Amino acid sequence: MAEFHGLAAQVSLVLAIGLGAWAVLLALTKRPLTPMLVGGLVWLVLLLVVTGLLGATSALAQTPPSDPLHIVYGLLAASVFPGAWAIARSQGQPRRTVIVLAVASVVELILVFRLFQTGG
């Protein structure tokens, strides 16, 4: 089970890097939000939730992570984009939506890196 958790985590890291770069590029070039980026962010959130469930199963069946912050970072990583989407869409300004999601992408990337550092 731990192997699948690690593999899903690696895939989420690659996806977070690609989507983060895409979101920042859209924000810097002042382009509108694309449905493909939104779909990619949804897939990233789903992958993070599945990775978390695999990690929880692995922690219960074998050993928990060496650093308890790993769990906190995982919960935060799974909630960054839903929270950012709620904040961005409440404003009703397409330009602000892209900027909020670009900032959220950078925060997400930092959280995923911290997950790898605390996963031990």
C-alpha cells in the first residue's frame, strides 16, 4: 500500500508542477482561465484525495508518518484549490480568478514539496 501512496504522490508532484506553471503563465500573460486548466486542477485535487486515502490506509496498516505535520500538509494540500476556487469565483472577475488560482498553484506546489520532506 505504501508503494501506491508513494507513486500517487510522485504523479501529483509532476501534475502540480505542470499545472502551477500553466496557471502562472496565464496570469502573467493576462489570458483568461481555460477549461482545460480547471479540469487539470480538479484532477489534481482528486489525485491528492486518493493519495491521502492510500496514505491513511498505509498508516493504519503499517506505520504512521514519522512527522505528524505530514497529515496536516496533506489536508491543506487537498483543500487549497477548492478554497481558492470559492474565493475567486465569489468576486466575479475573470482576471482575479486567474491570479487567485496562480497563487494557489504556487502554494500547492510548496505544500506538495513539504509533503515529500515530511513523509519519511
